[in-house]
Amino acid sequence: MLWMSPSSTASMRDVLTSYFWSGDAIRSRSVSDIVLSGTLDVPAPPARVLADWDRETSSRMVLEPGDVEVMPLARTQVRWPDYPHCVRAMSEWTGTLGLPDVLAASDLALMACRGARYHHDGAQYGGAAFCNLFLSEDKGLDVHFPGTGHRIPLTRGTALIFDTGQPHGVIRRGSSGFNTADFAPDQDCTQIFLTWELPIEDLHVARALNVVFDIGIATSSPLQTDEEQVCVNGEPAIVCTESGRWCKVE
């Protein structure tokens, strides 16, 4: 693989294009460098819910450093009386961003991560933006977007909206990249969060992230694709899981 521009200068030089399914056709769009964030007042999960999360991540799924996995949402909804307050707080926050009622129409999941290797989600969710609400306490981790420079501490109530095509990772606070050694077995590094898939073609979502559609870059050998992907300067690319830098696909 050939390294492309370093993450610290990527936003100045690289043009990211997301190719995503829109109905029965592949459509192109820009990848937003906007990250919307806030800290919401959400209740602490009760002990029975925390114990259930711990059993799920340590026994049933065995969450390893860098893993991001789906959690059972229904159990949390039933066992946490204040759960609706979390959804209401998120709905009110997105409303202030000009996204009325968008959560109610979006797919929702409960997720767990033990850190997260740098990645983008444009190959599976190119037609969406992610909207996340973190439910765990501060465990010394940040979500880092190397291409934009955003670095946001994760604590209970941290709310984010970002483009799925933008590389991101969850790393130790103070570190410069993802390192498995930062997530030792004896350390509590697990973050639990709710995530909504906001449709990127929704007028309000596209406006909030300043996404421009149908921008396929002209190259000497035009890209022909029938799958979702993110291209950098018109070429297919992947993300280094440790640094977050883009590199070409050999």
C-alpha cells in the first residue's frame, strides 16, 4: 500500500467522495468534515443495567480491544425506567440543530466498544450519518477524527453526529493513535452508546452536514463501481487502523 497524505493535512489536500446506494442506483456525494457534538444531561444507568452490560461484553461477546459490537437493546429498554429520558434528550438536541423528528424515523441500535480501531463506515452505511449518545462514564477515552482534527472526550451524555465516510477511532486520551496495549484486560475501557442511522439524503441531515450530492470526480480512468465505498481524490482507499491515515488500495 502507498501512503497518502498524513492525517494532519488530509483535510487540506484530499477530496473524499462517498459512493452509496440510493434506491437501485449508486450515487456519489461529498464526505462532510463537520462533526456536531454536545454534552447532554442524561441519567446514570441503574446497577442492574450496568451489570447486564458487563455480563454481555465480558462473557457473551468477549469484547476485545478495538471491537465495536451490537448489544441487546430490548433488555436495556425494559430494565431502565429512565431510558426514555435519554431518547428525549437526544431528540431535543437534534431539534436545536435543525433536525426535527429525524430520530423517530431512523434505525436505532445499542452498541459497545472497547476502544475502536480507526475506520470509516462508508462501505456499509454510505447512505447515512451516525448520531451517537454515549451512556458510560468518562473512562479516559476520546473519539478522534484524524482527517478533521476533532477530538472529543467520551463521557456520559456525549452526543455526536458525523459522516459515516469520515475516518474515526476511539483511543486513549493523550495518545496519538490506536494501540491495543492501551486497553489492558484489567482496565474498564468499555463504552456503551446508542446510535441512530440518519438518512444522508434527508434534506435536514444533508444541510446540517453540508453534504453535496452527485460530485463524482473525473479521472483519466473513470471509476466504475457497483458497491458502496469511499474514494480519496478519485481513487479507492482504505484507512490505517492504527493511525487513521488514508492509503491507496494496491
